[in-house]
Amino acid sequence: MAEEALLEEQRRALNHPPLTDWTPLTAFDEPSERFYQEGVKQISSGKVGCVVLAGGEGSRLGYSIPKALVPITPIRKKTLLQFICEKVQAASKAYGCELELAIMTSPANHKTIENYLRDNHFFGLKNVQLFTQDTVPFLNEEKNWFHDASGHIVAGPDGNGNVLKKLVQTGIAKKWKGKGIEMVTVITIDNPLANPFDATLCGYHAIESHEISFKAVRHIDPNEKIGILALRGGNTVVISYILNTFPCDAPLAYTDQLCFKMAFLEKPLDLPWCPEWKKHDHQKVWKFEKKLFDTLLFSSSTGVLLFPREDILANLRRKVGPDSFETVHTALLDFDKRLMGKLLGTPIPDRPFELDPAFYYPTQQLVSLWRGKTFPMTDYIDSDNNQS
């Protein structure tokens, strides 16, 4: 009976037309020193945990491995997952507490990611939890489930929308709550500019006391594959690019970087299925996912914080073209140049280099150590190895 109900849900989702009853969202807040300082207090007090969505595969990038294990940094070729883990380690040292990290995998890549982390001793992290998203059957052209050669129903990951539910079901939410965590940030593995413990976002979330707060950027291209922030029925929502087109004057874009009140995780969230007609094993099928942004439909208070795009968004979605290795490497290098230019107060040479993630969470000691120093000649810059 449960299987029949799920199949009918999927079929009904195919009949939903593109949304038209929405207007572009224009209201937002901006980062401030007040938000940052409050966020430092919240993170240092152990009130923040982070979830990384890492269920994707690297096939679109030309790799037959999980996307999380694709090398991304320009000099050391650190993987996306290593880069995130090193940021969490750097943040833990800067904020003086062992921060909590959870990683959502897929059934297909869970064991590979788990072994990778174990082989690398979790990159020095002590509080890492792994959990797996569920799967949902595909539909064929006749809108039916179908079987593979071994007789199993063909299915795929059910999206990132159920991540909060899975945190509760796995007991991670209860454990975190017991440790005093009051808010949970969520980021995706394929955006290396994402900050797992962003003090500005966390401080904003705490001060404004929203159920959900998230980062937005300016919308720059109506053809960009990115969701748009909108008002619909009085609520802040995200309009997906999959079934909709956007006017050039839709000002704000969604970035998959959110912060939730811990209490929000316990809400019953009946998220809609989002179908997409895609290729799977040389045939076209309907894939179904639940999207994290649809949690906004259940939020009584939502906050939007507008950031400069170049500081927070560098999605890795394909091998070449927009959102590719080339554009991400450029974004990472430009970010590091801006950061070092501000820290040193001197011109930064125009050559490739890579920063130790400790620079992303600068302590007063680090700032004092580097202020006014000469830019190092090395292409990888350790935070404790400056030149006079």
C-alpha cells in the first residue's frame, strides 16, 4: 500500500505546471560587524553544528568517484571534502572548541567516503558523523517504475530535502541538542567557497531569531542554473530553474547555504517531489528529488542575508564552461588574493597561490603575525610560516 501511495505521489508531481503566481523578492539584510561578533560568540560557545550535503557523484566532472573526492584546490589539489574538513579544523582552532560536522552521503558513495575519511584520520577532526540519504524509484516514459537486469526497481537518491528529517532519525539531532547546539548550518560539497561556520550568518540568525536564515547573491543572468528568491502566498520561497524561466529583474538568487534553528528540525515537513526528465544508463527517465529550499514553505520566520557573489559562490557543476574547474579555480584564487591583500595591507602579486584554511578564520594572533609582512614567494602559504 505504501508503494502504491508513493507511485501516485510521483505521478501527481508530474502534472504540476510551472509556477507563475510569484513575485521577485526584493527584501534582504546585509552583513554587519554586529552580526559577525554575535556569531563569534555563538560558535565559540559550541552552539553551532554544520551539515555538508555530499551525495553527488563526479561523473559530470569526468571522474568515476564521489564528487566529494574530486580534487579542487589550485596548488595542493585538495579534494572538495578535504578542503571542507580543513576549514572546520581551522574554525575549531580559531573558536576554541571542537566543532560538530555531519556529512550526508548517498547509498552509492557512502562506503567510499567513509573509507577516505578513515584513511586520512578525518583530517584531524574529532566530531564527524556520517549518515545516508534515502532512494526513490525512477519512472519510465509510461510513468511506471521499472526494473534492472537483476530484477531490482531502478532508483536514485531522493535529494537533499530530507536532510533535516534524517538528522532526527539518525539521532544526530538529539546528540547535538544534548551538547548545547542551537543552530545548524547546511552547505553543499560542490561549492568550495561555502563557509561551514560563517560567524556573520550565525550571528544574524541568532540576533534576528529566524527559524531559517540563508545567504543570497545578486541574480546576474536569466539563463543561469540557479534558483530565484520570490514571494508566494506571503512566504519567502525559492523558484527552481528546472521548470521555470526568470525575468532579468529578478534580483536575488539562492545559494544552498542555510542556517536552521535546532527546534525547526522537529517540524513535520511534507516536502513536494520535484521531477526532472534526465538520462540514466543511456535512457531517459523521470528522477524525483525533494529540495532543501522547500523547507522555507514551513518556516514562520525567514531571513535573507545578501553577500557579494565572489565571496561565497563558486559551484562546481561541470567539466568545462560555466561552473567548471576553470571558473572555480579563478574564484578561489581571487578570494585568496582579496583576503591576503586585506591582511597584509600590501599589493598581492598576480600569480597562482593557495592559502592554508587557517587564514579563513583569522585569530588576532594570526593578524598580528602577518600584518605588514612581505608576501611569501611560495605557492602554498602556511599561516605560521610568514616572511619578515
